[in-house]
Amino acid sequence: MSTKETALQHHFENLDQQFEASTLGMWAFLVQEILFFGGLFAGYIVYRNWYPEAFHLGSEHLDVFLGTVNTAVLICSSLTMAMAVHWAQKGDKNKIITFLVLTFILGAVFLGIKAVEYSHKFHAGLLPGDGFIWHGEHGDQVRIFYSFYFVMTGMHALHMIIGAGILIHLIVQAGKDRYDANYFTPVELFGLYWHFVDIIWIFLFPLLYLLGRH
Amino acid sequence: MSTAVFKPRPDQMGDNNEKKTSYLTAGFNIRSWLLTVDHKRIAILYLLSLTFFFFLGGMFAVLIRLELITPAGDLMQAETYNKMFTMHGVVMVFFFLIPSIPAVFGNFLVPLMIGAKDLAFPRINLLSWYLFMFGGMLGFAAIIFGGVDTGWTFYTPYSSTYANSNVILAALGAFFAGFSSILTGLNFIATIHKMRAPGMTWFRMPLFIWAHYATSIIQILGTPVVAITIILVALERLFHIGIFDPKLGGDPILFQHLFWFYSHPAVYIMILPSMGVISEVITCFSKKKIFGYEFIAFSSLGIAVLGFLVWGHHMYTSGQSIYVSLVFSVLTFLVAIPSAIKVFNWTATLYKGSVSYDAPMLYAIGFIGLFTIGGLTGVFLATLGVNVHVHDTYFIVAHFHYIMVGGAIMGYMAALHFWWPKITGRLYPEVWARVASFVIFFGFHLTFFPQFIVGYLGMPRRYHAYPEEFQIWNILSSAGASILGLGYLIPLIYFIWSLKYGERASANPWNAKGLEWEKADSPPTQFNFDKTPIVDQEVYDY
């Protein structure tokens, strides 16, 4: 039985229509995601304008080295994801799996490094909340900086974790020969999602780690 | 996929579709309902859940109106009263009005009207119902565990720091209901773009579809902003992160901006689908092509776009810059233009039409009058000076109830009556339906018109006690509310009655135009059409 027949859902006329509808749905979902993060970016802009000094002080306690490594890791994972989509279009099962697994590993490395960073901040008493400790000026405002740091990177990490879960699903499905040159929609659409999550980080990294450092 | 064919019971078979299996008879066990991916069955699931939430929200309204019969706060304490109006608002806004027409009639009709077998993502559609129910259960749990008292707007820092009630549960309920709403919108957009039958061009689409397209855009662009805002409030409450807490340098007004960026457009999520219903009903019962089709279609999009630029009119007294308020005021006036375009076009459609006054039409005509009052008082309120005078008074309460009850729910009732024969295959008793529509219309005015007056005289909203000179208006309002409540119970009874005893409906009992009437059975078969319809007629070709 060819995958082409089983992949077509009952309510679509043909695979092209199914592919186009799914792609549009994914883009609409990403628009929704942009607005979701947009609320956070708007809040960040407001407070950065109010408390520029506190934001500088807060950002100097972030680990630029680990942040840079993570940025590189994430960009590489976008490359491997793009390769996975490329080979999905060609229908090469083994290469699809290879690149999906690579993407998964890079994503896991990113989350691991992020966990190390979180743990440093936690032990330094920088987790916003009643236990927040800041020896220096603008304590309350620095707390707000760290609130944005944790909520924004936390939401980003949550998207990465969900992405990792979907990656496992895709790897299993690819192993079952579900994708070929005629039907590779899930891989392609997940690629859009993964690149989107990367792009969010590309904005978060300079805003949180780099901007205003001396 | 299961290929089992369920034989319909003899008493469920219509006279003219004896051989076919309708979507209602495609399976009888619970599983065939709870795991269905059929857009029509999901619509029914929504209809049942929304009916529950409507009467739950209505119950709180009853308690509010009972308390307000007397000037003294004698039925309940101030704290209890705070919970009553909060839960009335939360339930009605998040668990009834926002999903109402899109989730029930949009789900049922979007594929039927454009000639598709289903929505683009049937499983996501089912997921959206489960998300809605999960959110609804959280909201319900918040009520059971003692209620919420922040007002439906969850204003900070009260909600995030001081309130001693189940804010997080209720807010998370709204959060999940919000994601359900996003997924519904996403599904509609993909469906409307990609699933139209051959010949169903953009300008042959029913205006109901245009209205839902505009609504979907708002759902996708607005809802995620309130979602992240709710998360921030919850974090503030749990961990004191400081973003909305002025004691820690945070800005509670930022919450209002983020909240209204969604919640003002949310008003258009409620009213636009209703306007879509009215466009269908008016043209059908005038037996005349709708006047100014393109104008009505684009005015829906215009309202969706403008709706995002007016949120600041909720914040005139929040201390925002007078110049900002001025701009928001002007932009708010602009919303009157597309709204008026619709009202004028509907009225022009009636002109020289052969108008009949069946129940759906009575609701539609009621809608036009009530929406006009609600909309025009909205223009008063957009005016800076008037707004500051009546801010947080019953004038506001009356205004938005004219839009939400007089507009959105009138449209919901019109839709329920208009498509009931299509959905269930049964006719409801027309006389009772007409009587109920008059009871509702009269009860509605008696409830809310006095609130304009008492609000203008200065009675503030959200208090359980008030000065004695306002009592007469409150008694009128409470009397009206009891009539209105009765008006909503009558349809509940005759709709249930009609399921068993109602006359069987033909495929097109209103002689209406549109694929759902002309090409589909009542009730439709499982995949809507025997073969994909080909559209070669102009829209509303009466």
C-alpha cells in the first residue's frame, strides 16, 4: 500500500489541497505565536524604557558565553532541520531520520545549557519572587528584568520541549515509512515551527544578554 | 477508519431521505459523540455545553437583580455580590458569548455553506471542544470552591496581589477557553481559503462566511495576547514577580493595555458572527438579494481591523495621556462607519422585499433596533467628556448589554431558529417561537433601558447597595429581567419538545438560497453532500 493513499484524509479532494490547507493552518498558528510572544516583548519594551539602568545591571549577570554557545547550537539545529525537510522532499528515509535525530540532539543540548544557566541564577538568588536577592541598587527593577528573563526564556524553552516531543513522534513515523516524496507535510510544517522558535531566540538573545552591556 | 454502517431506527428516518444516513444517525453510542471528528456533531457538543453555561451565567444575573430590588444590601454581603457579578461576567463572556455563534453555527455551517465535507482540521476541531470544556471545568471549579470577586476584567493589582478568591482557576479557565477559540479561528481561516467547492468564489460566499472570516482574524491576533497576560497575572499571584505590582515597580495599567488589546476586539468576536447571521436571515425573509453585498463583506473586515485600534477607550480615566485618549476617541468613532453600513444595507434589503415575519426574522429585526441603540450609545461613550461623566455607571452596563444581549444573543437566537430545522430535521412550533421572541424583546428593553437612565443619573456599577432615589429604575430592571428569563426558558422547552414531536423539516423549509439549504438534506448526511457541489449561481439569487 503506498503512503499516498493512506495520507489523504477523507475530507480533502487531493493531496495538494490537503498540503496547502495544512501549510496555511501552520502559518496562521505561527501568527498566533508571534502575538503570544508579542505581549511579552511589548512589556519588555515598556520596562526597558522605564528602568534602563536596572536592565543593564541585570543583564550583566547573565552568562554571555553560554548564551552565545546556545545561539550557535540553535542556529545549527535550524540547519539540520532544514536538511531534514530537504531529504523529506526527496523521500530519503534514512537521511530524514538522521537529520531529525541531529535536530533533536541539538535541541536537547540547548535545553541542557539553559538548565545550567537557570540553576546558576537560582543559586545566586536571582529567581524573581519573595526569595529574590540583589545586593546593589534598583533591586525591585532588576527583579522585573529577571521576571522578563525567566518568563520569556521559559516560554521559549517550553516551546523547545514541545518541539522535542514532536520530533520524537516524527522520527518514529519516519521509521515507519510514513513520509515519501509525495507526502512529507508533517516534517515540512514542523520545520516552520522549529525555525520560528529559533527566531524567537534570535530576538531574545540580544535583548536580554547583549543590549546595554558595558 | 470504521466502515460499520448504522441502520437508522425507523422513527428517525425522514420521508424523503429514507435510504440515507444522517449525521445524527451515523452512530448512537457515547463514543461516537465524544470522539467524533464530524464538524456537525462537534457543533452539537458545543451547543449542549454552551446552553449549560448560558443558564449558569443567567443564574448569577438572577441573584444580582434580586439583590438590587431594594436599596439596602439585604440579600447578600458586598463580597458575595462582588462574586456574583464577576461570575456572571466570566461565565457569560468567556464560556458563552465568545464561543457562541462561531463554535455552534460556524462549526456546523462553514463547511456546508462553502461546499466542503468538513473543516480543514477535524481533529483540531475536536481538540478545541475539549480545551473549551477543560477551561469551562476550571471556571466551574473556581465557582464551586467559593467564586471569584475581581470583576471579569481581572484588573491588577487587585487580581494579582490582593484578592482572596480563586483568581488563578478562573483565569486559567479563560486561558484554555481562549486557546479553544484560537484553534476554531485557525480552522475557519484554512477552511475558507482552501476548501471552497468549485465555483464558490470569494464573492459568492455567504456573508455569514465573511463575518466568520473576519472573526477568525480577531481570534488569532487578539486571543494570544490575553493568554500571555493571564500567565503573567498567575505568575505575579504565585511568585510576586513584580510586573504588575506597583509596590515592586510594576505597572498595573500595563495589564489594562494588554487586557483590552484582546478584550475590546473580543466584543467584535461576539458581534461579527451575529451580524453574519442577520445578513442571512434578512435576505432570506425578504426574498430579495441583499443590498450592498460587497459593502457588508468588507465592513466585517473593516470592523475587525479597526477593532484593534480602539482599546484605549476603556482607559480614559486610568490616567493615560489626554492626547492618547483623543486619538482613541477618534478611532472609536470610526467603528460607527462599518457598523452603520451594515445597518443601512440590511434596512435597504427590506425595502420592496416580500417580507415575512417568521421567528428568525423577528429576532433579526429586533437585532437591528437593539444593535443600533447599543452602537449609538457606544458613540456617546467614545466621546471623552461624556465618558468621564458616565464612566463605571449603569449607563455602561446598559450599553454593552444592548450589544451583547440585544446584539450577540439576538443573533444567536435568530440562528438557532433559522437553522434548527437543518440541524435537527425538525420544525419548532412557530407560534410559540414568535411569542417568545416578543417576550424576549420586551423583557430585554424593560431590563436594560432603565439602566441607561439610572446610570446617567449617576448610579455606579458593581455596588450591592444604592441610594433610595434609584430604586424605581432598579425595580423596573429586575421586573424586566424576570420576563427576559422567562423568554429564554420558552425556547428551551419548545426546542426540546420539537426533537420528538416537531414536524419533520424538508431540506429547505424557508425556501432559502445557499448550499446548506439547496444541496444538503435536513439533517445533512455524514459527509454533507452526495457529491461535491458545483456552484454556478450568484450568491443570494432570490
